[in-house]
Amino acid sequence: VYDIEFLIPKVPKFFNVKKYLVRMYNKNIFTNNGPTLDELEKKFHDCFAYNGNIVFCANGTLTLMLAYKFMGCKKALVPAFTFPATIQALHWAGIDYEFVDIHPTKWTISIEDLEEKIHKHKADLIVGVHSFGNPCNVQSIAQLAAINNCKVIYDAAPAISSFITENGKPNHISNYGDVSSFSMHATKALQAIEGGALFIKDKDLAARIKRAINFGLDDDRVPQEAFGINAKLSEIQASFAVCSLERLAYNQKDRIELVQEYYTLLKDHVTFQELEENSISTYQVLTVLLPKDQDRDLMIELMHQSGIQCRKYYNPPLHKVACFNKDCSLPVTEEICNRTISLPLHLWMTKQEVKKVCETLIAHVEA
Ligand SMILES: Cc1ncc(COP(=O)(O)O)c(C=O)c1O
């Protein structure tokens, strides 16, 4: 037990969820496209001003698996600086892939390395990860994809409150790429407790995935997909998500205030992730780069001894993990993985606690 924990989920109040659960019992519809899922879909379109297609799934790993599987690509380029699910879902979908390095200050997929590898590996899919909520360089990726006839999927698991400002107007991150995949896990900014959402531009692809998540059954209940699966979001999960969506903007404001406090207090001591131009991050996780002379693992140990829980995120880098069996060199990824520490950030935290985290970290850095 720590004085300041790394992450404590803040899920919707029971009182708010209850009215949806009562309706669920009254109507006797618990899953399979019930009224709450329907309501959630409409609210998502409104809230994120998205006029493509949205498919909800039981979690954010299934969303990735299904999108990869049905996008019809063979060879993906993907960063190793990500959560294992980004890669595991490629394995489940049977898609070959190569790892790509990251940008040294933005920590999202490197455009230079993509350019170099796209021909060499005859890639037809770019997987961008909006790492910690920081949007990828979506414009450059779109150009590269167009020139090389590639599709683009964003693993946007931690990026539900991320935007890119165009012509003075914030555009939700789901508007970029062919598909964006979000997680609604209890620890994320928007929670279905477990859940995922796919934003899909192509209507036919969306219809196919929507059918696939219910065993691939057609209207006559005949399976049309060998890779059909059960990946439906239940009415219970949808109830949490609807209530969570109502609080999303308020919660994000509180989160940004805590992040600003971190910036103010730590800016002269550590390096923050540089945001992509004109972009707004969700700051799902607050990860900072320690000075070169610091031993990151020792720092985590010292923080823990001081009662503050910290983590290593996206670590080890996935090209170094035996089960993925890829032996390649990604110098920037390796450097960033070795020097970053993720600090406590959640909506139960006070600014006073942020101050304590910062003072403790600074004391250890300067010792
Ligand atoms: C980048 C990334 N991709 C995928 C996932 C998987 O999402 P889920 O936990 O909803 O399956 C996560 C979860 O944290 C993630 O951070």
C-alpha cells in the first residue's frame, strides 16, 4: 500500500448507473444490441462529432483483433513502444508485422523509420499508437499511406479525449485513419469497466465487423464468417459507458489541471512528452523522461520507499520480448524505455499530492 497510488479508477457513481440497470431488468434485455447500447452509439456520434460507423466490443483487445482481421492486410508496421495487446492482436489476426522506431521527443511512431521500412517490407498496414494519448503525426501518416497504398489503423486505446485542431476547431482523433480502436477499461478516461469501441470509416467493413462480433450470424442466424466470435458489449457495460461519457469532459478538465501542476513543478527537472503540433492529449498516463545520468529503476525503487507508486510503461519494449520473436534494433525506443518513469495520475488525486510527488522526485533526482 502506498501513500499515493499510481492509479485508482474513478468509475461512474452507482446512483447514475442504477437507472440504466433498472431499465435493463424491466425490459429483460441484457445484451445483443439492447436499448442502452443503442443510446451509447448515438451519444458517441454526437459527443465526438463522428459521422462514420461505430462498433462496440467487449474490450479494446478484441476491437484491435477484429479490425486487423477484417481490414484485409497482410503486413503491418507497428511501434514496439506500446502495450502488448497492440501486437498480440496482430498475432490473433494472423498478420505479419515489423517493428518501427518512435520519434525521439513525441514517442509516437517515427515517420522517417516508416518511410524507410514501408517499401523494404512491402507493408500494406500502418498501425499508429497514440501513446499515452498523444496523437501520432496523422497528416504525415496519411500522406505516406496514400503514396504507398496502405491502410491505417490507430490503436487509440488511451486517447478518447484526444483531438487535433484544424482551422481553429478541435477534431476528435477518431477522424484520422481508416479505423481507430479505443479501450473503455476501468482504468481509462471513459469506462465500460471492460469495453472497446471501433470507429470505422468504411461502411461495409463496419457491417462485417458488427456481424462478426455476434458469431458472424446473418439475419437468418446462419454464420457468414469462419472467424466470427462473441465480442459483444453487454447492456451492463453499456450502462457504465453512457454514464461515464456524461462525465468525460468534466473529468478531462480535472485531469488537465493535475497535469498542468506537474508541468509547472517538474519542467526544469525532467522532460515531458512533446505533443504533436496542434494536438490535445488525453494524458491517460503521465510519463516523463529522466535526465541521462539517472538510474530509472533505482528512481522507481526510491519513489516506492517514499510511499509513491510509480510504473514503467510500455516496458520492456516489445521487440525485446521473447514471445514476439523479433530480433531488431530500435535505438530511440530502447533509450526512451530505459529512461522513462510514469507518475501517479488519477481523479482522486489532489494538487497537494501532485506537489508531494514532484518534490519527492526532484529530491531524488538532485540527491
Ligand atoms: C495501447 C493499448 N492498446 C490496447 C489495449 C487493450 O485494451 P483493453 O484493456 O480494453 O483490452 C490497451 C490497454 O491498456 C492499451 O494501452
